[in-house]
Amino acid sequence: MQDLNLMAIFARVVEVGSFSEAARRMDTSRSAVSKAVAKLEKSLGARLLNRSTRHLSLTEAGAALVEHAARILEEAEQAERVVSSLHAEPRGMLRVSVSVAFGTLHIAPALADFVARYPEIKIDMAITDRPIDLAEEGYDVIIRVTGEPDLNLVARKLAPVHRKLCATPEYFLRRGIPRTPEDLVNHDCLDYTLSGEQGYWHFTGPEGKIAVPVSGPLRINDDDALSQAVLGGLGIALLPTFTVGKDLQEGRLQAVLSEYLPVERYIYAMYLPTRHLPAKIRAFIDFLLARFGPEPYWDRPIGKN
């Protein structure tokens, strides 16, 4: 197969009837255009143009080729327009992977507003907590709760994740309220297995950093399911306010040891590095930023939402 770029240059020369004018339109030199046509002729083993000091004319071989070359140029320009439009206007299929609890509670309910704003975007969303390889699996963007985003990806902070040590008021009546982190050894502590803190909870408090050994009747890998267990009175847990903010506001759960802060985490939107971010990805991330940050609605006092 011949170099398509050479054919495109040949088609442009025939279209405008001049090496100089073709060079001007392609923002290159006349000699570069002339060399490209000569290279195409050599590779085909046929002269394509009759050259004189005043004008160019097609040879029989050139006339046979020019229709196909012009079609190649037209298709290439059309492809460029399509790609440019995808970057200029938010449209097309957007493949997204979101974490289970946050995706279910906050991303899914937001989709109606997003699609209403960008009707040319279709969404293919996977709800999962497993690691995702964007390049291999073809996702445009992933939404994850983490303290350490993937260094190979561009990571945008969407919102802070505040975690509270909480249980039901009935649990605290039954077992007592812990006054220090060390008191947690006497409590039923429910562990979130995806946090990397199994067996220990880490805090920063007035005395600095502290690691507290904990144990209890449940270890689980989903924030929302963990909050349901806590609401059922099973024990005490570190819970993100994006799952239990309303329960805390309305008194179904009670937070303790608020001066001791767990390891900081954020909700991130992550995507592959690129010089030209597609408009559909930019629109989605900007929409989530406006919806969730900088003060997430689940952390606002009742009446401010």
C-alpha cells in the first residue's frame, strides 16, 4: 500500500494546479511537495504529472490515480472533522467505572441531570470496586475513593471524604461511649476490608498519629452494607459521610471522638494522560465537580442542601 500522505499531497496539487499553492495551503515548502510527488511516482513506477514552467497536466497514469487520491483526501478530511467535533462538543459514548457505594448513592442519581444537559452523550457505566486498567479495558474515566490515586493517571479531586466513628445511640447506651481511641478495644468494631486498615484504625489527634488495634464480629468490603450493619446496632465503625451523612443529621447515628481524624481520603476522577481531553470527559468531570465540591451536599447542615 502506498503512503496515504503522499497520495493526499498529490491530490492537493492536482486540485489547485500548482506545487506552490498546494504548499501554501498545507503550510509546507514547495520543495517538500515536489519531493513527495516525485517519491510517489518512483514508488508507483510511473510519471503522474507533466511539468512545465507555466502549468501542470496529468499523464494517463496520473488521471487514473487522481480520482482515488482525491477520495482519500476527502475521507481523511472528513475523519479529521469527526474527531475534532468529538473534542469540541460533548457527544458520543462515555465509558465510566464507579465504586460501588459512591456510584450507587451519588453518581447514579446524578445521571438524569447530566444527560438532560448533554443529550448527545450516551453512558456505559460499570459499578465495581475492582482495579481497572483504563487502557486495556477501554474506560474513559474511573471514579474512586482513595488516599493515593494511581500515579499513571490524571487524577482530579471531586470532593473530600470525611469519615466519622459512629454507631447507633442505642449501641452507645448499651456499651458506653468511648472517650479515647484506646477505649475502642472494649467495643465491637466493624472493619471495612478495602481500606487497608484491617485490625488497626489510624487516627491523627491532639497527641499526633495513633494506631489502635480493633476487633469485632464483622469484616465487609462495601461502605453502604457496612453502614446498614451499623444502623442495625451491630457495632461501631469508621463510616464515610457520603453514606451516613443524613443518618447523622437526623440522629439515627451518633459520632464520637470527633477530635481524632482518620486517614484523609478523597473522591477522584481519573483518566489517561492526553494532550487533548475529549469534551465528553471534560463535561462529565466538570459536572461532578459542580455537583459535589467543594462542600459536598451530604456534609451540609439540614436546610442548606
